[in-house]
Amino acid sequence: MSPPIRKEFGKFIEKEKANGDIGTLNAKGDFTWEELQEKAEEFLKKF
């Protein structure tokens, strides 16, 4: 991803977490690498 698209992806991830779609990596709800890859595919389809 280019830097501007990466920045938008970061915003997308934060919105997902705010909406309750959290990852399974740890108690903070971070996403695993596999989950991030899935989220990136979802984001790029919408972008």
C-alpha cells in the first residue's frame, strides 16, 4: 500500500475496532497478521 492508502487503512481498522469488530491477538483486541490481511482485502474492495 502506498503511504496515503496505508493511512486510510489505519483509520478503517480503528473504525472497525470502535464498532466492536476486534481482533483475537490479545486482551486489547489487536488483529493477528491473518486477520489484518483479511481486513486489508475488505478495505481495498471498498476503496
